[in-house]
Amino acid sequence: MADYFFQGKYIALNKTKDWKVCFLHCVIYVVCVVLWLLYFGYPVTWLIAGWVLLSHFPLDYFSFGKYKETIPALWLRLIGGRNIIDEQNDDASPNKEARVAFAVAVYILTDNLMHLILITLFLKPLLGG
């Protein structure tokens, strides 16, 4: 919820370009995760909040390569998955709009899964699991 529900267009378009925008996005994300943890009765410390922030920032801010792709996009390229840039540039194949839309959905799922994996790896030991 925190990654999209509280992320306006400005933050979405600028979090990979300006570390301050990405940091603001991550703070909003951390607040949502902390509230979720508190709601379910988990103890919350500054260390936990810091780990959530540190696990979120790299995936959203850093971009690499020819197309300045984020870590989830690079992962999809590495495994030969659906890639938004490639689908946008492929005018020869039919149903371009559907292929781009599907690539976007695959990217969102990959991005969310990477965030969940990192949060789980970081929080499980800190929450006594």
C-alpha cells in the first residue's frame, strides 16, 4: 500500500533522479510499515525503521546501464523477463499496447516482490522470527 497509495506522480517520476525525493518516499513507506507492525502488535525500534528504509531506498533510487534501469528492471533483463523499454521499442510485434501493459504489471510485481523479500530478510531476525 505504501509504495503506491501514498506516492504521487511527482514522487513516482522523480525518485530515481533526486535522492531527496526518494528519501521522502522511503520515509512515507517506513511510516506505513511501522504503523502496520504496531497494528499487529510487533515491537518497533529505530533499528527496525532504519532497516526498512535501507532496504527500500536502493531498489527505488539507483539506476544503471544504457537505459538507466532500476534494480528490478535489470533483474528482469537478466532473466529474459518482460522489459518495459524493449516492449515500447518493439514496433514489429502486434499488440504493442497489451505487451507494454503486461510488462508494466510484471515490473510492478517484481518490484514489490523484491521489496517484500528484503523486508522479510531484514525484519525477521529483528522481530524474533
